[in-house]
Amino acid sequence: MNLDATDRRLVHATQDGLPLTPRPYHALAERLNLEPAEVMARMEKMLAAGVVRRIGAVPNHYALGYTANGMTVWDVDDDKARELGRQVGGLDFVSHCYRRPRHLPDWPYNLFAMVHGKDRTEVEEKSRRIADLLGDACRGHEILYSSRILKKTGLRFGG
């Protein structure tokens, strides 16, 4: 997809996030002197073309009081990983879940699930709930705790 000048203005206006208002596309439209319908149509077009991968909230878990953030990593049967990943990802306390290749012999884990808690005890309890769900399909797991916050940003244009 070739971005025209208006698309570029729209991306530039949203690269630090959408306006925190009940109608963010209307606020963007007003700021860019466009119609809200045009803003929404252009955003949909960029999503469909893959220029924008997703639009979603990115909470600051630390600000919300969730200071123990653990990436749980699991060694599960490869033939069951897809279905188990769906089940784990569907748990209300898992923010995201995905598969990754193993790197044997040092790294046997192929299923990853991010869990947030107010403390490590809470993360460990949630990890036990995942282990119960995985049952005999799981051969082992670990919890990798976050040590710092990384800044998350979206598509950026210079200038």
C-alpha cells in the first residue's frame, strides 16, 4: 500500500497513541481537518493492508499495581501446543500467549504465556493454574520475571 500525504499525517498524529477521549477518531479528524468517516476508513484500509498491525490498549501494568510480571514458559507436546495455547491464552489472567521454537538442548520451552500479579506469590499461583490446565502434556516450565520496563511504540515516521 502506498501512503498518501493524508495517510502519513494520520500515522504521524497517532504514533504516540490515540487521543484519550470517548471518540478518538473524531478528535483526530478535527485536529487534521478531516471527516471522522474518512479517518476511520483510512485506518481500516491501513489495518487491512498490514501497514498498521493492530489498534489496542497498552496498559502500564506497574501503574496499575501489577509489579510482578512473569513470562511463564512451558515444554508441552508439540502436537497439542496449538490447542493448549488457545486454552491458556483464554485464561482471564494471561495477557498474551504464543508458541516459539525450542532451542535444544538448552531451551526446551515452546509455549509462552505472560502473567501479571501484584506480587510473585500471585504469579506463582496463576502459574500453578496453567500447569493444572496443561496436565500431562506439560513436561516442565519456568517463570521469567521482568527486570525492567521496555517502552512500547508503534509505527513511527521521522520529522
